[in-house]
Amino acid sequence: MLDKKEKELVDLARKASENAYAVYSGYKVGAALQTAAGKIYTGCNVENASYSLTNCAERTAIFKAVSEGEKEFESLAVYVQSDTLFPPCGACRQVIAEFSDDMTIIYANQNKVVKSNIKKLLPESFKLS
Ligand code: THU
């Protein structure tokens, strides 16, 4: 069950999915990242003709936040405009785990919302410190 703040975060992720550049896969994804300081950074997936250069919505939001000086995050919502609901990919899980051991991760589409956390999605993550 999501609280009001989490519902708002999902709504911002849904809005961010409108900006997705998903001309190859057709999966328009948005993300909204809540920082400990109370700010929210959004992102979308940005695809490329050289497919592997694609940046997922989650990493776009995280990279935006980190490049603005933020490093402490509370929760991340991801929204996909599809009937297929998916949690963050492995690359995004690794990037999330770099900054938090216990971030709340909410993933949603128009039919379903799942509340999880990074510990569950990436147990025993790789770290160098
Ligand atoms: N995608 C995301 O934005 N986040 C994920 O966690 C998984 C996949 C994007 C990448 C690509 O543009 C499209 O969804 C299909 O893989």
C-alpha cells in the first residue's frame, strides 16, 4: 500500500514517461527519485540507434540528481506505459545500490503497482567500500 507521497512519486514517474525517447522498443518509461533533502528528480529512457547506448529512466533520474550534488535517496518510482510490468533492470539495480542499501523501489504500470526495495531486488550487491 502506498502513502500519499509515494502515490505522488508514481504520478511524477508517469508524467516523466511522456518524455521517453523510445522509438525502437516502444516502451516508454519514466522515473521519479525522492531525495533525503526533499527534492524530486525525474528521468525517462533515452534510446539510441546503437541500442546498447540506451539509458534507462532510473539511471537518467539518478545521474541528474548526482550531477546536481545529491547523493542521499529515499525512494524511486518507475512507471512503464505498457501492459508488461517490469522492475528495474540489472544495470539500474547496480547503480541504485551504489547509493543506497535500502531504498524503496516502486514499479508500476496502469494496472498494477509493486512496492519493493533495493535490498530485495539486489541482495549481496557488488561494492568497493
Ligand atoms: N528500460 C528502462 O527505462 N528501465 C528499466 O529498468 C528497464 C528497461 C527501458 C530501456 C529501453 O528503452 C526499454 O525500456 C526496453 O528495454
